[in-house]
Amino acid sequence: MSTTKERVQHPSVKAQRIERHDDPQLRVADWITAFAGSMPFVYIHAVIFAVWCATGGLGVDPFPFQLLTLIVSLEAIFLSTFVMIGQNRQAELAARKASHDYMNQELKLKENTDLTRQTHTNTLLIKLLARKAGISDTEIAETLGSAARA
């Protein structure tokens, strides 16, 4: 028995993780998205904005901070792009999972249908053999009923 606990993952999640790991651009996008959605990102920006406002950008950008406004606007454009990349990734993953789950459900439905047909065929064969042996339908039903209750 293994000492490390393995995480069971959906096959689509595994496939996407491998695909994203193999593409350097996607790895960078994932890293930026993860960092931009973290509290350290907020803290760093709060400090930078506080210092900028307190010093007027070290004399380069006095109030009303037009340069800071430009920089923040450009950053917002890029961050929104990374957010959309993340949303696209999530949508792609959801579609992959739905497709995988649909295929599995169809397979299970086919298996269940086949088992139901086999059970029906077996029941008919049992009844036919029982009739040939001279056993009545009532006796068959009573036997099957008592077997089901047991």
C-alpha cells in the first residue's frame, strides 16, 4: 500500500493539465492569473500606489497622477485579458468533462440495455424450460417471489 495518497482526477482534467504544462505560453498565463488573483498582488499594489501618491511618483507624476492612471489602465487591460484566458480555459475544461461524461453515460446505458435484454431472455428461457418440465406459471412466480424475498 502506498504511503502517499493519490488524488483521483477526472481524465479531462489530467489531459488539460498535461497540455497546459507542455505549452510555455499557457504556463506563463496560468502563473500570471494565479498571482493576479492573490493577496500578495493586492498588497504589492497597495504599497506601490501609496508610495506613488505620497511622493508624486518621486517628482515625475504630481497630482492628479496622470502617468499612474495610464499605467494602471494598461495593467487593467492586460489583467482582463488574462482573466479571459482563464475563463476560456475553464470553459474548455467544462466542455471536455461534459463530453467525457456523456460518452461514459452512453456506454453505461448500452451496457445496462444489454444486461436488461439478457435478463429478459434468461427469464423467458427459464419459463420455457419450466413449462416443458411441467411447472406452472404460478409455481414459477411463487418460487421467484420467495427467492427475491430471501
